[in-house]
Amino acid sequence: MRVAIVGIGLTPFRPSTPEFSWKELMYDAATRAYADADLDPRRDVQSFVTCAEDYWEGFGIFDEFVPDQLGAAMRPTCTVCGDGIQGLAQGAMQIQSGLFDVVAVESHSKASDLLTYPHIVQHALDPILNKPLRGHPNYLGGLEMDAYLRASGNTARDCAAVVAKNRTGALKNPIAAYGAKLTAEEAERSPPQFDPLRTLDQAALADAGVVLVLASERKARQFSANPVWLRGFGWGTDSPNLEARDWTTAKYTEIAAAAAYRMAGITKPEKAFQVAEVEDRFSYKELQHLEAAGLSKKGETAKRLKKGDFAVGGGLAVNPSGGSLGCGYILDASGLHRVAEVALQLRGEAGSRQVHRARNGVAVSWRGLPTATGGVAVLGVGK
Amino acid sequence: MRKVACIGAGMTLFRRRLKETPKELCWEATRMALDAAKLEMKDIDAVVTGSAPDAFDGVHMKGEYYADGCGGFRKPITRVFTGGGTGVFSPIAAWWHVASGLADIALVVNEEKMSSCYPHAQSVFAHIWDPILDRPLNPNLVWIFAMEMNRYMTVHKIKKEDIARVAVKNKRNAVAHPAAQLADAKITVEDVLNSEVLAWPVQRLDISPPSDGASALILASEDAVKRLKVETPVWFSGVGWCIDSTMWTDRDLYFPRYLAQASQMAYKQAKIDNPRKQIDFAEPYDPFDYKELHHMEGLLLCGKGEAAKLTREGVTERDGDLPTCPSGGLLGVGNPIAATMGTKVGELYWQLSGQAGKRQIPKEIHTGVTNAWGDLMQFSSVVVMRA
């Protein structure tokens, strides 16, 4: 059974939102999505899914605080402790199983409420083997970048070019928080923090809320003559053990992409899409994920990047939204934002960053340090 | 909607398990379920896991941390979380993995390790309140459940002795459970009524003990059941879940209307219009003794305020007309929050497939119902299963 995205709600990304509580942020995103789909959540939405983690929220059981601001009180509602694409997949399966016709999926970041972000990430490390090593956990990004660059042949300069592309691209996205006129040379001159990972290779945290409304094929036709279809989705986890996982290839993306492409009937991913929103919490991750998702052949990625093939107007527009580097990193909501951006592009509603003739797109997510978990969603318009 | 069956279950000993890490507890239960279903991890298409607050184990994103313990290595694995309701909710999430066609065989693993929490697991519950409205009052769970219990007793004029009978029944039932932590063959109503008062009307023996443990289930599509020639599949015939408003102070606590809603959702799928007649036994969530009664009413197994009478008359005993918590429940077997899946959905599976051993209900049974309850006295998940 096919599932469509019929409502998109995004709040602007901002480094901090002191005038909003996280509840108001969720409400803001939800009302935008419901207005976009032109539906009443109390009448039309049958199930609600939130992607959240207790420690990000600062609560013991965050699920308690979900229903009211989404219109979900006295409805089937649950929390997925996962990335936005994992949450989207749960919503889609609820529809495909025949339980519901309309499901809302929510995720948000109130990262500005976190006083001790690195310590929380540290708290996710194995408590016996890794956590005692202490230090800002982004050192893991530095180690992985080093391993990846050695294995792929891509360079720190290529990563700086990703930073420049995404930060300048974000200037065309009215909801991005970190758009900047920045060249690859300038990005490369930023001080190394977790060598080879430089200051500007890392996306800065932001606050934002994202809500997507999913509908069964039958219902989707009532909402829109030309809905955006969720043609395939997948997610996967490599080993949680730092010592045991693959440090050069994003295995989780390979697993997720294989499942999503199988479902969507895609055999040549490198030619299937006009637009891709790809996880870029660290600059090198964009390149690593492009390769793992089969969107660019290993060895060709840097060349294509230099040629401008990943720019808006190139063969495959990568992160026209500005990605996490340009918009801001919104924790587990990042994956849902990537799906939302692809859907906006396919609808032709992406304003001055619109990718010409975008018919098929893909979103690739990663749950961030220290996980080896990510998702892939394949979207398309038309038959 | 594809038909989905449970084809195997596993459950560890519920105890203070200081020597095992969360990963090891997960794997112990996973291996038991795989052995029961005669499968290996290569046969599993997707893994779903459930666990209550991260703060118990003391690991942020603990679902990621213990993923490989659940066999979630280079596979799709998802953790779902609905507070105390997770024990019956993660099997529902696994159900939709199979019912939707995404997976043919799915594994569910629920884990809880509450003993790593100092000084007591209860301290985690200091962080579950609205930070502005509730938190400054410094409440804890016993305190608010005492309010709910009091309200329930007051509205229906129920005596404390009748509620204590539930604790006695379940702790006695648990004697037959190999994983039980607090089974007591000799416990009496007087013991419960004489145990120390924690927050009136809650006394120590009204409460299930915190615990460590894990449980696992294997779910399969109808095709897989045929292919594997499973002899005693137990089918999911209805699932439901529902959350009420966060504002628990704004509702009447005497009746769990969110559970009634979730039950109706599950009963509609299971084509049940007269639960008391069409359901042969129940495993309602019983972290406190009054909760079994509260949930029997929410599950529409009796009228409001009638559950105590059924208990007094022996209807809910293992050999009664409506055996309730034949496993021994949380009160007897223990309450490692999400891992109680083993005494809820797990017990439904073991009873309906005739594998409950000394706990087996003597009468012929075809249909069972279970629920779990969580968040701020606001969420319930319901599963109906048939042999």
C-alpha cells in the first residue's frame, strides 16, 4: 500500500528560542503541518508518533508530554527513540498495516536548553569501555574523518568545499540559521578542533520543530491531486561498539539504502534522483553518506563536488536546504527535516533554492555520535 | 492487514542482576526466544526493542547502546517508548512491522536494569514531572498512585482488604513462575494489611518490586508460520493504544478512560463485543494491586467498581471463571518495567500455546487480553491474542 506525505510543518531554525518552550515549538510545527494539509487533527489524524530521547528533553519519560500540543490527547500516540526517518517508517507501517489512514510524525530540537551537550553525548558511550576516556565526544568525529579520508582518497579541502556549498546554499533558505558567504579556503582556515575536523566542519546546534502528516493512498487523493509519495524507506544499525564497527564506510546507510531502494524498485540510485538531502552533521559525513547511499561512486565524489555537480543546477542537488551545516543541527529532528525539504522540492515549493524539474528525491539520515544508526527515505511525485 | 503470530518467547530471571550488563540481559532473553522458535539471528528481518527511562541504566540513547545485545547488528532496529506502557507496546510495534509486510519475522526485546540507579530506582521518577507545575511539590510515584488508589476506593466504596486480595493472589500465582522474584505461597491478606504504610492507602506489599531483567518474543507472518511449520502459533487478533492529556491533575482518576479507548480499538479488530464472555483470561498490568482492578474495569471485563467483587468471589483465581494474572504478574514475578512483557504478552503466548507448565490455566482457553500502563497515569497499550 502506498503512503503519501500530505502535510509539511517546519518552524524556522534558530540558535536559540528563549520565547518558546519546547511545547510551543511542537505546537508551532504541528499547526503549520495541519494547515498545510488542511485538516483538523482532532477529527482527521488517527495516530501520532514523536521521535525523542529523554536526555535531549531533560525528562525521565518524555512520552508523557507529547499529546496536548499535537492534538493527540485520547488518541494512539507513541514515542520512537530514534531518528526522524525511523519515526516516519513507523508511521508508514501503521498505515500499511491497515490500522490507520492518517498519521502525524513529529520531531523537534530544543538544543538551546542543553547546558551540557558534550556531557550528554558522552553519557551515550559504553559506560565501562569508552565513557571513562572523557573528552568532548566530537573527537570521535575527528577519528572517523581521519579514517574516512585515508580510505576514500577525499581530502580535508573537499570537506571544506562541502562546508562552503552548504553554508552559502543556506542563504537561499529563509528558515536556515547559519547561512553565510563562505569560501572553501575560509572554511579550511578555521582552526582544527579534533584534527582533522575543523571548527567549521561541524554543524552548530539549533532549535526547530518538524511535523509531517502521512496518509494512505486513498486518503491522500482527497488531500491533494498530486501528493508526494513515500516510495521507499529503510533504516539500519551497525555495531554500537566503537571498537567493532566499520569506521570508513557508513554501513548503516548501506543497509538502510538497500532496503529503501528495494521497496522503491530502484536499481540505479546514482541516476534515480534530482535532489538529495544527506546527513552533514560533520562535513565529511556528506561525502561518506553520498557514497554509502550509492548516490556517488567512491573515487568520483570529490571530482563531482568540484565540478559543481552537487550544487542546485548540477546533476544531483545535494542539500539545497543548506543541510545541517547551513540550517543548524536539530538532533533527531534532522532526519525529518531532510524528508520535509525533499518533499518541498518535489512539490516545487522551495523558492529561490528550487531544484529544476525535481521529480524524485532521497533523504539520508544519521543519529549522530556515538551511534551507527541511520535511515533512508525515497520520495517521488507522479505515478 | 497480514495475520501475525507469536512463535516463541524468552524471559530471564527477574532479580537484582548486578553481574550482567544491559546488553547481556538482552542477549539472554533473545537467545531463549530464538531457541524456543528454533531460529537464528539470520532469520530475523527486523528488531524492535523497548525499555523505560534511560536514567535507570544510566546510558543516554540506551536503545543504541544495547542494540547488539538484542541481535540488532547490521539490521533495522527501532526502540519505542511509552513509559510503563512499553511492556505491551513494543510487541505492537513489532506487530506492525510484520502486518505491514516490511518484515516476515520480527524479534522484540525488552530490557530494564533498575539496580544501577542509586540510591533507588524511584529517584529517576523525580524527573518525570512538569517542571513548573508539579516538580516543585517534589512528588514521587507512590504518592500520586496513592491519590489514584484513594480516589478509586472512595468512588466505589472499596475496602482495602479486597484490594489486598489481589496482591495475595498474584504473589501466590508467582510460585509457579520460574523467573519470579517475590513469590510467596503463604502470604495472607493480613500480611499485606500489616505491611508498612508508604503513602496511605499504599502499603509496601501493595507494590511490585523494582527489578532487573529482559524478555523477548518472536513474531511471524502467516507465511512464515506455515514455512516454519510452527505447531502452536498464537495469533495477535487486536492491538490498541491511547494516551490521555499530560495534565493528570485535570481528570478524574477513578477510571482509566484511555485504557477503555485502547481496549475498544483492540476489541474492534478482534471482533469482540462482549469482552467478559468472549475473553477467557486476562493479564492486566498490576504494578500495584489496585491497578489490576482498575485495569479489569478499563479493559471492560466488568463494570466500574465490580472488579473487587470478582476478586473476592474467586472468579479471578487461576481456576476461576476469568483467571487474571495467572503468571503472578508484576506483584509476584517482579517489575523490571518494560521487561514485564514476559509476564504480559509472554504469558498470553505461553498459556494459549499450552506451554505454561505449572501455571497452565486448567480450563480450556482460546482468547486472552493483556495491557500495560504508563506515563503520568495516562497511557495504555492493549493486546488481544488467540490460540
